Amino acid sequence: MNTRVESLFWLAQRASAAILAVCVAVHLGTMILAVRGGLTAAEILGRVRGSAAWEVFYWVFALAVAVHAPLGLRAILREWADWRGPSLEGATALAALALAVFGIRAVAGLIG
Amino acid sequence: MSETMLDVRVWRGGDAGAFQTFAVPRRANQTVLDVVFWIQRHRDPTLAFRYACRVGMCGSCAMTVNGRPRWTCRTHVARVTNAGRLTVAPLRNLPVIKDLAADLAPFFAKWTKAEGRFMPKAGLGPDFAVVPPESRERRAADAGIECIGCAVCYAACDVVAWNPDYLGPAALNRAWTLVNDIRDGSPTRLKSVAGDAGCHACHGQEGCRRHCPKHLDPTGSIAGLKRASALAALKGEL
């Protein structure tokens, strides 16, 4: 992997971490503060279903995870399992794709 | 061990070796290097170790003392002894030549790999270059320039232990001082220090900063290299 791509990956992971810091705080804060009738699926769906703002928020959240987590896994695998080269880059891309697809599906299910 | 004697375990042999124990008289203001000297002069003249200036300038005498890398000429026994016991071993993460002398060749080879030498810009002119002391670049370079190349940071770094290709804190710190030297014009230095074996491998654990006898902050220098290489990558200059 060339140094330009490596540096851009570092930047992408830092930028996605900054986004995730806000997203996780809002997500957990909402869970704790907005609960009225217990933490139930019905109450959550009542709050977020059809909301464009929550849809945008969770799209950003899911995509930030899809960028951040695979890059972190890639770093761990390189260091701990000594796994390098095209196979690792392929596995990283696959993990990113899977996380993006699962995340977006979950958002679609939540917002409706 | 009594109040007048130290119980000193010293590494003997190469990479495969064993500790040998010596009883060494305690002295006022005694340094760890004094202890090693005493053993060589009074108990075993074959004990090998490296030193030169004895005043904390040359960076030759670093060893592992009670599990931590230290410059032995400026480390007082009273400050590091554990109930009168001292364990002295060669620096970690480097091959052992003999006893307490580690082979620093891989350490300095990485300085070369990191382009740790000044490469003047073309067209600097015949006169002395003026580098304003208050400029951001000059202050960043000054913060890391006092490195004595003792390899204490290299021995303290876990990333070096995990990834033998990693350039290590000292070489990267040196590269950062040169990135900030406005007279330097290397077009490839950032490329040499970015990536898996370079600044991006650093975890920011700060073992280097904590152990540096000159109180430098190689972790901060490496973070600077990460930012500089990301910026260069965005500009298409990497």
C-alpha cells in the first residue's frame, strides 16, 4: 500500500472518529434522556419513523462506522497477525462494504 | 543486602545469556555506570559495556536498569534501586553484542531510512540562511533537536518490539526536525516516514516521551509527521 493512500486512510479514520464521537454522544444521550415509557421498540419507532433528520443522522452514523471500524481492524490485523498485502486490503474493503450494507439496511428498517 | 552493599544482577553473554550477581559497595552519589565500572575494575575485567562522555551528552551508555531503559551515567543508584537490588541489562529491541553492549547498527540504519540528514534546498544563496527564532517551524524543530541518539526511546517502544520494520521514535523525531527546517528541501522525506513502518504505526502510548532522558516528546513529533503527511497526501505531494 503506498504512502499516499496510507496517509489518506489515517485522515479518514481520524475524521470518521470525530464524526462518531458526536454520533455516539447523541445516540446514547437520546436513549437516556428521551425515554418516557421504557426503552421499547414501539417508543423508538414512534420517535424516529418518517423523520428525515433522524434518517440523515443515522446514515452519517452508519457510514462513519463503515469507514472507521475496518481501518482499525486492518491496523490490528497487520500488527497482531502480521497480515499484509492485497488479501488484507480486500478483506478490509469487504468489511467496509458489509458494515455499510448492514448499517443502511438498519436505518431503512428504522425510518421506514 | 546490607546498607553498605548493593546486590547487582548483570546480564552476561549475547542474546542468549544469563544474569550474574555481584555485591558492589554503595557510595554517595553513585551512578549506575559507576556500579558497572566497579564490577569491571574489581571483579571481572571482561565485562563489556559502552560509554564515552560520562556527563549525559554522548548517548552511549544507555542500558536497561531495573526493567526500564535509562542513561546510566546520569542515573543515580539511590533513585532507581529496589531495596538495594539492581538489575542491569542491555537495551531492549536491539541485538546484543556482549554483556551490556547492544548493537546500535539497526537503530542508526533507520535514521538513514527516515532521511535523517540535512538536505539543503537549491538556491539558498551564499549568505547564512536566517531562520526566525520565533517562527512556528523553528520552534517545532527546536523542540526535538536536542536528541543525543541514546536509543532509550527505541528500547522503550512497544511498536518497535511488535513491528521490527518500524522506524522508531528517534528516527521519526529527527525527520520531524528536518521537515520543519526551512533550509531543507528533501522532496521525499515525508514519503520515507509515512506508512506502516513509519509514523502511522505509532500508537501514541508515549513510552518514548516518558523515558527520554532529554525530556523530548517524540510522540508529539510523530503526530506532527502524521498531520504533515496527510496534508501532503491531500495536496497530491506524497
